[in-house]
Amino acid sequence: MEEKQRIPPKMESALIDGELEKISQAIAQSETISDTEFKKLQDKKAKTKTERHQERKALLKERYGIDVAPGLVEKDDRGW
């Protein structure tokens, strides 16, 4: 039986952190949408990646009341 190759844990963690950083930047740099557009996106079932980023940015702005930066996205992901 062939053994599956695994990524070493430290390397796997670095890859995950790198991806999270890219996603955090994409969310922070996405277009800011209006409250009406935000409500429409919340009700929409199938969303594009861009729409998911815009929705997340609007949610974070509503939750924290400040401009969304990559660091804020990462902190929110980590449960701050």
C-alpha cells in the first residue's frame, strides 16, 4: 500500500498562514459596499469570491466601526 506524502507540520502552518494573509489582504482591498448591497449579499445564496470578500469587509466594518485592514481581518479570524 502506497503511503501518502505529508507536508511537515511547520511547513503546513507556514503555508496556511501565507494563504490567510493573502485572503486578509483581498478582503481589506475589496470594494466597500453600501448597507443596502450588504443586506442583498447576506440574503444571496450563491456568491462569487469577490462578493464573499465584500460581504466580510462590510461585516467587519459594522462589527468594529473602523476601516478594515488586513490585520483586523487576521485578528478577527483568530477570535480577538
